[in-house]
Amino acid sequence: MNKPFHSRTPAMATCALALAALLHAPDSQAATERVQRISATAVCEAPLPVFDVTLRKRPLGIGNEGTTPIFVSCALPADSVAPPGGASVSVRLAMLSNAPATTVNCNLVAGTPDNLSYTAGSTVVPSGGTAWLTWNNVHKGSARGTLNFSCNLPPQVDLGTIMYREVDAGGGL
Amino acid sequence: MIATHVQRALAAAGTGLCLSMALHSPVADAATQRTINLSATSVCEAPLPVFNVHLRKRPVAVQNESDSPVFVTCTLPTDNAGHSNTGTVEVTFASFDGAVSTIGCTMVSGTRGAQVFYVPGEVLLPASGRVALVWENVNKWTSGMYAFSCNLPPGVAMETITYTQTDTGGRV
């Protein structure tokens, strides 16, 4: 009546397998990507203090309150674990007033100082509105590479949220 | 004979256990909570350069060396995976001029263009002492971020900022 041991063996192994799998289930999205948001206020600067005079820094953005365009440079903390390629960087631009629509030109600068790549980007910010500028498939050159960009910020335009995404198929992020 | 079958069964179970552990080892960096400490110097600024003149930025603090209060704005890198309303932000202040000060701040969190929350906070800094201001259950809305501003009195330094993000899914 009782089943022989050799017929129970697979069942016991299966049971152990299921138990172990349950106890060691990996986190479903454990760190294969990391998306961070940060305000430009924390990571952006004018190249020289003289250009900073009319850049107002508020918690959620930097606005050009002057009458001439100002270059603003931004640098993002990059994770060494993320392999080069596959990153994306987005920046939110907003018109502070009802000034006419204007084009904002930016330049993504990624990599290490001895191996940089430049990718131009531009977007039109509508009067009284907002626009996002996104760079996809950003290649930072090496694990030590960084993600940076500069924008020529027109008057009455605000550089606000910066969102960037790093990926690592190995789940190390 | 029976002993042999038992041994086989145990061996098979053990093999299955080892195999499954190897195949399902958890990701080492996966976390349900992440706490980051940073100096105010790295993420804080005065609104305009004219207000920056008397803000001394040292490696571990931003301090107001003038004789009038200065607004300081700080923003924190915020993980998209963190839950929307479980964040904690703590800011430490220290007095370096021996005076008692009241420090007023405002947490500004959320998503610009969608929903932004303003939560004031106030703390009393004893003479030559140190105090922390804490916001708990900070609501960053959907995929928002944490930022705050403080009206930094004269003789006061803003030091370490500590913030915690959580995600029960283990993605932070």
C-alpha cells in the first residue's frame, strides 16, 4: 500500500525546490533600473558668478529672470554599476510668463573628461506652457562616465525637474 | 534497504534546495528602504547670488555669517521607485554664535505642474547647541521629489541632511 521510497524522492525534491524558491524569491524589479528626479537647483550652475546674477534658484527650479539668455550647466550623480548605454535624461522647461514661445537649445555631455560625447537637443517651450527635452540611449563611455548637460536658458524660462534613468540588466543598481 | 531510500530522498531534497538557492539568490542591493546622508553644501543654494555673499559653504555645512536671515533652498535626489508618501527628511542645524534662534522652514514636495505640497516646520535652536527638524510621511505625489527652503538666522549653520525613501517592493 505504501509507495516505495524511490517514488517519493521526486516529490520530496520538488517540495524542497518549491519551498526554497518561495523563501528566496528575488525582488521582482530589484534594481535593474533606477529612475531619479532632482530639481535643477541642486545640480545646475551658471559657468561664472557674473552669469548667476539673474538666475533665481527656487526649490523646484532655476528661472532666468534677466533679459538675455544664460548658459546653465548641470551635472548628475551617475552610478558606476550602470554599464554604458541605455541611460536617459529628461529635463522640464517652463515659461515663467506669457512671453512668446521660445526655443531652448541644450547639449548633453556624457562620458569621462578624456572621452566625451556631445549630443545636441532642443525643444520649443510654448507661451505660458511647459516642455520636456529628453535624450535617450545615452552612452556614458565607461563605468566611470558621468551624465551632464548645458542649456542656453532664454529669459523667462525655468529649468525645473531633471529626471534620469540608469539601467543594469545585472540588477546591481 | 530502507536506509538507502531515506538517504536518497534526503540527498535529492538537499540537491533541490541547493539548486534552487543558487538559482534564486536574492539581489544583494535590493532594498525596501534607503537612507542617504549628505551635507547641505552639496544641494543647497541661496535664491540669488546677492544672498550668497554671507553664506559660507564648508564641507559639512552652509552657515550664515551675516547679521540678517538668509533663505536657503535645498533639493534632494529622489528615487522614482520610492513610495509617494512615506519619505522622511531630517535637517540638522547648529549654532555657532551662542544665540538662541528659531528656524523656520518649508518642505516643498511633489510634482511640479501636477501637485505640490507645502509643509512648514519650525524648530528652536539652543545657544551653542544643535537641533534637528524632521518631516515625516512626506508626500511627493506621483514620481515627485523632495525640496525645502529654510530662513537661516545669523550665526546658524545648516549641516547634515538625512532622508529616507521606502518601497515594499524592494526597489529603492
